[in-house]
Amino acid sequence: MRLDFEALGAAEAYRWMVATVTPRPIAWVSTRSAEGIDNLAPFSFFQIVCDEPPTLMISIGARPDGGEKDTLRNLRERGELVIQLVSAAHAEAMNATSGAFPHGVSEFERCGIAPVPAERVAVARVADAAVAFECRLASILPYPAESPNHHIVFAEVLLAHIDDGVLADGRHADPAALDLVARLGGSGYATTRDRFSLKRPG
């Protein structure tokens, strides 16, 4: 099969990309609005982009009606966020927070997810998340520049909370204990349970 992406519509291009660029880690992002409402939403366009300073990247698309998602609006207003990783035990809760809730509704409250205050940023975090990165906004890049339909968010990590139960030796995270889920195409998800190792060439 040969796909000419210049000839594909946006929906079909999206379908092929998310079905092939897999598995994608999920950023479960909490932010707080100027009015103090805590928001929680998952994003699978997510990755590490830099280690000095430690920086994570999330790409946030528009709402179906073209408007900005609450996560992006809150980041513009307050410049702070917490990025949680999603363990298999949280898969259903994470999925529930992906619903199209009206502006001003807290997914923590609506979906029954327990929050605790973050330490370095004025944002709630998921109380029992295995990993949570407290971050400050570094920059927001509209893309494409001429007619943006996504905004690429760069978030500098200030502090991480890592559950002691996922540590293999007190210093390293055990992938089996983390039991993270990742996004596939359509409604599909994968876990990190199956793994293998390769040594890099000298």
C-alpha cells in the first residue's frame, strides 16, 4: 500500500497516523482555571523532548467545534500543570475524563477521582497516580503557524512524585510494577507488560 498524505483528508490522515505510530504514552494532565476549577484530561500526543532542562511535550488539538480545550485555556491563564502517567488500574478513570464536559466542570469531581494538592504548582494532582510530574509551562507553539489546529506545549519538570511501590531497588522504576497503558489506534490500548532488552553497539 502507498499512501499519498498530500491527497488524504485530515480525518483519514489522522486515522492512519494513530493506527501506526503506536504505542503512544498517555499524559493525564491536570490544570487549574483562573476561577480555581481543577481540570483533568488525557493526551496521547506526548513525549520527552529534553533532559536539560527536563522537559515534556504535549500536543493539544482543538475541540470538535474548533474551540480551545480547557487544558490549553488553563495553561494560558496560569502556566502550571501536572502530568500523570496512566497505570492499568486507572485506565477506566482516564477514559472517563476524556469526555466532552462543559467548560467549568471538574473531571476530578465528575469522574470521582481523588485529588491532592501539588507542592510546587497550584494545581491538583491524582492522589494515587504511580508517577506525577509537577511542571511549569515553558512555551506554547501553535501548529501549523498559518492556521493552527494544534498547540504544542513544552512543560519543564520541577518535581516528580513516584510511588515507592513501583521502585525495583529504590532507585529505578520497575516497568512491570508501573503497568502503564499506551494508546493504539481507534479504541485500542496496550500495556507495558511485554518487554525485551537490547544492548546498544559499543
